[in-house]
Amino acid sequence: MDFNENFILGCSAIGAGLAVIAGIGPGVGQGIAAGHAAAAVGRNPGARSDITTTMLLGQAVAETTGLYGLAVAILLLFVKPLLW
């Protein structure tokens, strides 16, 4: 293996690690959303189904960024597109 190939593999590993860090944001956001939804249900139990539906929809949308980061990390680690 020459220097260029090792350099590309190393940069791919670093990029994969940075891409996985993208999962921290959605995790924090979903935790905050769930906490606020639980507080809202505590204040108004009659609106439980509406609050739960809205919270789950918001969490599904927020989770897509974490899944995109995971997909990019898997591609960088296993596909190695820059090596011919």
C-alpha cells in the first residue's frame, strides 16, 4: 500500500467517525421532545393522543439526520469509493 491509499483510508475513517457524531443531535432533541410531551400530557391528559402523535411525527423527522450520518459512515468505511 502506498501513501495515497493509506491517506485516503485514514481520512475515510475520520470522516466516518465525524458522520456518526451527527447522531448526538437527534438523540438530545428527541429526549427534550419526549420530556416536554410528558409534561404536556401531565397538564392536559385529555389531549394525550394528539400530543403523542405530534411528538412521534417530530421524532421520526429528527431521526432522519442520525440515519443519514450512519449511512454515510457505513459507506465511508466499507465502500471506499476513492480507491481504484
